[in-house]
Amino acid sequence: MTDFKALYNQKKMTADEVAAQVESGWLIGMDSAIAQTPAIMDAVCRRAEGGALQGVRVQFLLDSYPFAFLADDSLAGKITGQAWFASSGARKALAGGWADYIPNYYRDCPRHIRANYDYDAFCVSVSPMDKHGYFSLGTVLLRSMITRLVPSVVPSFISARSPGWLKTALSFPLCRPPNWTKPASPSET
């Protein structure tokens, strides 16, 4: 029997430790609302501000948090936000020219992502681990894509505010992230 708590403690990282894995030129995907990972994004932005990162692109479904890469052009060339949909924070960055917009219909997002993007990381916020070693992706709108777009790194922010009762939506076992490897074919997911 797997000791899930021990495995969790072995894999647990701070936001800064996750951000330290991000490399220049990476494409990071993120969902919207409470599925986003503000602590990880803040840590990535701090690295970029310090000069450690260049050319990182962060695609997000809808900006729900005041990310530093959308606030002003101080991270231009280091981190570029790419909005699938835009609320006030992204609109300011789009109008200012330091973020990009991806025209689309919501129904087409999974198809466009599968066809056009190869994420280096997909960051999600998940519920706390249950007694069986599973985390819920219930708040993730694009959760169907996560099973197909398994990136090499899946940084997860464990949020006590994420409802664990959404477990029926999609859960993943502790034994896979944060170092998931890409499957060779969709049938392996």
C-alpha cells in the first residue's frame, strides 16, 4: 500500500521551487478563475524581473487575478500574456501592446490547443489530497484537455478553497504529477 502522505511530502514544492523549473522560451498554459495559480505566476514573474527568464508566454483562458505580466510593460519581452478571453486586467495589457489576444470561440479552445500549441507546463489549482491520494481538478474548465496535453511539468497549487466534492469531475493520483511525462499517443492517456 502506498503511503500517499509520504509521497505528497516528498513531491511538495513551494511556488518559488516550481518557478525555478521554468525556462526561457517556455509556453505555459493556465485555465481561468480559481483554477489559476497566482502564487506560481507571482514566483515566475519575480524570476523574470530578476533577469532569469526571457520569452516566456503564459496563455490563460480568462484573467482572474492581477498578474504582474498584465499590470504594465515592465515584463515586456520577459513574459507575455496571451488571453483566450479578456477581462479588465488583460484588456489594459492588450491595449498597451504588452499582451496578445487569441481570437476564438470557447467551444473551439480544446481543438485549437491540441492542433496549435505544445505546452511546456500547464498550471492548475487543485483541491487538497483525499485519503486515497487523489486531487480534484473539478474547478478546471479545460480539464478534458489536461488528460490529452500532459506536459512534462504540471505545477499544481493545492488550495484549501478548491472544493473537494467536485471529485467526480476529474481527479488525478498523486503518483503522476508534478513530473508527468508526455504520452506517446492519445491512447495512452
